Amino acid sequence: MEKILIVGCKKAMDEVCIGCSRCLVGFNRRDGEFERYENETVELTGLLNCGDCPGATIVTRLAQVNLWNKPMDEKITKIHIGPCITDHCPHKDVIINKIKAKSGVEIIEGTHPYPV
Ligand code: SF4
């Protein structure tokens, strides 16, 4: 089963984008980039922020997620990058490239399709 981690902007998550509800609703409805899981059993395992500008700690934070989930035998299998990063972050290329280089799982750029 796929276990999904959503990575987003620290300045936007649960502040601008209250409750991160657009990503969560998008996931529940299998809208946007979650459409690919329409006929799959898949779990949302976490919502991780970038660690604040300029996203320098993102690799450490990804490692922390894996460590934090280890006692529960949970392992992230896919990472979705939220539109708060893909559409709005000035550091997005560096952040996304670091995640691609270091996470060891498939990276999907995008989550929900709703206006932000
Ligand atoms: S680095 Fe990008 S994603 Fe992170 S807080 Fe700054 S603007 Fe947001």
C-alpha cells in the first residue's frame, strides 16, 4: 500500500491554508494529483513543512519523519509537493531537487487542484 507524505510551505501550512484542508479534502476525494490513486488503497501518513526559508533543513526533516515513524513500522512510499511550494515558493527548485535526490521515493509535484 502507498503511504503518502505531503511536503508544504511552513509559512503557508495551517496559517494561510487553514487546517491544510485543501490537501486533505483533495486526498479524500482523489482530486488533482491524487486522482492517480482512485482505485487504490492508499494512506496519508504525514504533512511535513519545509522547515522555513530557504528550506535548508528539508533533508533532515525527511529523515526525522522516517525515524519518527519507525517504531510504528510505517514507511513513506511517495511524496507529494504542495502547490504552496510548487506555485509560490522562490526556493522551490532547490527544495524539490533536494527531496528528489535524497528521499529515495517517487516525488509528485502537486496535490489538490483547488484555488489557493
Ligand atoms: S522556503 Fe519556500 S516553502 Fe519554505 S517557508 Fe519559505 S517560501 Fe515557504
